[in-house]
Amino acid sequence: MEKITAKDIIRSVGLSSEIEAHLTNPQDLHGDTIYYIYVKIASCIGSDQAIAFVNMIRTIEPLSTVNFLHSLYQLEKADWNSDFRYSTAKKRREFLSHFGEEKGPREKERVVCNDDDHEL
């Protein structure tokens, strides 16, 4: 199998591999695009890694291009480990433990994460 990176795979399906580009110019993440990425991972990296990719997709909430790229790059850093879990609740807890809960006029509109709802 050829050695290929997550950024190479993203570029091969026509998306920008730079997360910053999707902040200012969001691109839709279609099912076909996700499928082509899955096929590329399965053929170039391995079937176990493709299964880890599918598990990653199932855990992304909300599924946006930015969240998808963050998760994919984290999965690659974890050596495409099938036990990898991306958790927005974990990221939020890490943020709040460092910066604390923000107070302000929209405080009542914030949604509180229930740790029991998310798999870590």
C-alpha cells in the first residue's frame, strides 16, 4: 500500500485540507465525498483504518466540514487506531477546565453537556 496522509486524501476528493479555509468559506460535506474518502482510506491505508474512520464519522456532532477535518486529523495522529473516539463533550470540558464557564447576556441560551450522553 502506498503511504498517504489525511491531507492528501482530503485534497484528492476536491476539498481544501486547510481547516482555516472552511471557517471563512464553508464547503458542504456530502455523503459521496465521505464515501470516496472511506474508499481511499481502505485502499491506501487499510481496512481496519477504514473501520476506524466509520466509527469516527458516527461520533461527530454536528457533522460539519471543520469538525470532520479536526476529527480526521486527530484519527491520523492516533495512528488510525480503531479505538479512537472524538468527543465534543471532552473538548468542551477541557476548554471549560482551562478558561471556566463564560458569563454574559446569552448565558441562559447555552446548552449544558451531560457527560452520560457521550462516549469517551
